[in-house]
Amino acid sequence: MLTLLFPVLMHFRHGVSTVFGLMLLLSFYMLFRTRPRLNKIAIYMLAALVVFILISLLSFFNTEDMENSIRRIKKLANFVFLIPIFMAMVSSRKDLVKAFLIGAAIGGFVLLGIAIYQAYILGHSRAGGFYNVIMFGSIAVVITLALFTSLLYIKSSKMQYSIILLALLGALVATILSGTRGAWLGLVVTVPLALGLTFIVKEMSRKKFMQVIVMGIVLTAIAGILAGDVIIARWQATSQAIDASMALKDQRSPIGQRLTMWDAAIKIWYRNPIIGTGLGDFQADFEKMKESGEVKWADMPITSSGYAHNTLFEALASTGILGLIGLILSTFLLPLVYFTRALKVSVNEYDRYASVFGLVFVTVFLIFGLTENWLVHKQLVLTFILLLAIMASRFGSETE
């Protein structure tokens, strides 16, 4: 039930935190009764996350902004709780993927309702859900990809297929209405990935493949018609921002300000290349660079300077080269290796779905991190952890 509720409640304030907390409590209870034996690659993946957190803690010795540092450590510490949740899911032997997909279908309609209400009834220029446009758009992309991948790899009745298509349309419209370009980029990159993996799996007929392609084009066209104004506005804003940034006219655009912060992150890293300036210290260091004139910053910034708006650059600046390597290995590389191996040993459609969607969602979070540091947003951190636990637990036992 909690697995089903996760993709439904994740769109509301404190929804993911509530589900995560209940899953953690239930996991401790289950592990008191039975403890599964995990396979080696699952152990390596979980151990790498712990090592990454320990490496990040090394930067604490350089930290000056203790309050912000402690907040960041608390968010990263949630990765430790992946271990009991993952182990409990492995021991349960329940088909959590089916429950997740039911919840994702409901979540698609929930997303549509929130987006339409905010964009067309309240008159907001962009739908931001109950947090902000970046988190709302990112979550909408995750649900869109979850539903799209199910069309490719899971057989369904005509009624189920129709419901999934409508839910997918809802999630896609919500993605567009969020106006989050980083989320759009993630969708553009990972949809071809999901499609391309069908040639490796070789379980889909050419007829079904073409049906999915056609339906995808139709849904995209409908979504574009419903939310075309947002696409045009964001495209024009992007074009203007690129022109201004390339011409070095000013920084009064999200792109120009992100470029400035990324450049500052590299300069900060030079000063402490091994363990970084300190987790959570980027804002304090960036403020000093602005005051000294080392970086130029617009008088009226439209992008928060509290963090670097890039997961990799901020990890490099805050936790050094050790932290960056730890982040890449634990959060991206090992999970990708894990799901690639899982795809090779998949024996049924739900196995194939879990492994392919695992590859897709890890990749999309990597892309999210190119324009936004999602590790500073607790909702996205917990979403990543629960997605990893649900999909990876299907292959986590020693017998897999």
C-alpha cells in the first residue's frame, strides 16, 4: 500500500517524507523478523552510498557555515536509510512494481489536476505544485517516464492501456506547464533511451513499437496544444538568455547566472581540491567572492545563489575530488551497472520494466543535476531513494 501511495502523495507537501518515514518504521519491524541475504552487487551499491556520505563528512573540517552544513548532512544521511528499506523490500518478496505503477497512473491524473488549477484557474505563469516549479517539473518527468516505460515493456488490457495513456498525457501536460527546462531536457534524453533498450530486450514486436511511437507523437501534440503558450514563452526566454550570455551583455538570466556560479564553483575547488571547502559552504564562499569583486553578479538576481545549481560542480567545490568521485560512483555509476546486470537476468515483463526504468530514472536524475543540485531538495532526494529501493529490490536477493 505504501508503494502505491508513494507516487500519489509525492506531489503534495510532506507527502514523500510521510511515506518514507512509514516505510522506514515498517522496514525496521520486518528486519527484526527476518533478514535477507543480499547479492554482492547490491551490497557494493549500498556500501558505496555509505562511503560517499563518510567522504562528504570529511569536508566538515573546512566548514564555516555550520548551520547550513548540518542541514545538508541531514539530507545526505537519508541515503543511509535506503539500506533497511531496501533489505525489507527484498525480504518481503511482494511485487512492488505493480503497486508502484498503479500509483503512478493515479499520480498522472493528480499532476494534471494540480497543473491545470495553478496555470488556468489561479493564472500562474508556471505550475509549481506545493514546492516550486523545479521540483514539480522534475517529479512530473519521473511519472511521465514511469508510465511511458510501462507502455513499452508491460502487457496490458485495452482498458488498462487507455488509462495509462490518459495518465501519461496528464503527466506530460504537467511537465510542460511547469516550464522547467532542465526537466524537459531530461525527458528528451531519456525517452530515446527507453526506446533504444527495446532493441536489446527484443521482447517487443515491431507493430507494438510503432504503436507506442505513434501514440507518443499524438500525446505530445495534444500536450503541446494544451500548453503551447508555456513552451513558446520558455523557448523565447531561453533564446534571449543564451544570446545575452554569449554576448556577455549581462547576467540577468538564469543561464548567465548559472554560468557564473559554475565558474565560481571551480575557483572554490582550486582552494581545497581534495576534500573541498565544506559541505554547505558554497553560499558563504560565493558571497565572499561577490563582495571582493572576484565574481560579478546582477543587482537583481533571479536565480538563488545559495547553491551552485549543478550537482557535480557543487560536489566538487564542497567535498572536493574525493566527494565528486564518491557521488558519481554511488549515486549514478553503480546503480547503472546494477540495473544493466538486472536487465540481462530479467525473466519476465516486470523484471524488464524494473531494470529499464531503473536505468531511465538514474539517467534522468543525472541530467537534472546538470542545471540544478537536486541533492539540496529533500523531496527529490527521498524520491530518488524510494525509486532505487523499489526497482532494485526486485533483484537484490542472493539468489538473483
